[in-house]
Amino acid sequence: MLSSLIVVEEKSSMTAPPRSEANKAIVDRWVAEYWDERNPDIVDELAADDMLLRYPLGGESRGHEEIKTRIIGFDGLFPDYNCELTAELIAEGDRVVALWEAEGTHTGPAWELPIGVLPAGSGRTIRYTGIAVYRVRDGKIIEEYGEGDYLGVVRQLGLVDP
């Protein structure tokens, strides 16, 4: 009897990855296609209708249209921006944690930030690290909350003295 139970468990684990592995795959794809490629179309596929995206420097965006507008605007500010995961994703339940590194050169329009305005086409390059926590439910991202080295960013942009 025990051997038949083992066979059943092996078969079920081969047909569907554990939820945490599936959630990690969703987040991995999101970082690659939304943040690195800045593809707004991925929002329709991977984001819940009322997804909440929160980063202190960029504020909050909720729902598909706001989240698409956010990445389109960011792409305009930093057309060469790239973002990569720097460590293996960690998942537990509906949460996935990602460590990332990003860089880009500001060649777009003026950027209004809470502490000042970056003039259009400043040519300033940023390079910084951060962490994001995602919540995934039923194969869709329902929340992304991130923190980055924003003091380093505003210093690199020349908005505060080093």
C-alpha cells in the first residue's frame, strides 16, 4: 500500500509544479518583460485586473491602464533602462521575493520627483539595487511592493548633494 502512495505522489508532482515554483516563474517573466523589456502588453497576461504596484520613488499605480502608463512613461525617461534579477527568487505561499539591479540613462523628458525636477535629456546615468515583494493569486500578480536605493538614485541624478 505504501508503494502505491509513493507512485501517486510522484505522478502528481510531475504534472504540476508546486505553487511556489509556478509563482516564481510568473515573477521571473514579469521582471524580464515588464521591467527589463518595458513591454506594457505583459500587464494583460500576468497582472490581476486590480493589481497594485508600489514603489516609494514612483508612487502607486493600480489596475492595468495605470500600470501600463507607468512603464510607458518610464521607458520614455530611460530608453536604455535594464533590470535584472541578481539572486534566486524566494517563494512562500502567495509571496515571491526578488532582488534586482537596474541601470539606465535619462535621455527623455523632464522628470518631476518629490525632491526636485530632473531637466529633459539630462544624460545622467543611474545604477541601483532593490528588492520587491510580489503577491500572486490564481496565476496573476495582485501586488508588487518594492524598495530601492533611492538616495543613491537622486544623488546620481544630481538632485541632492553626495
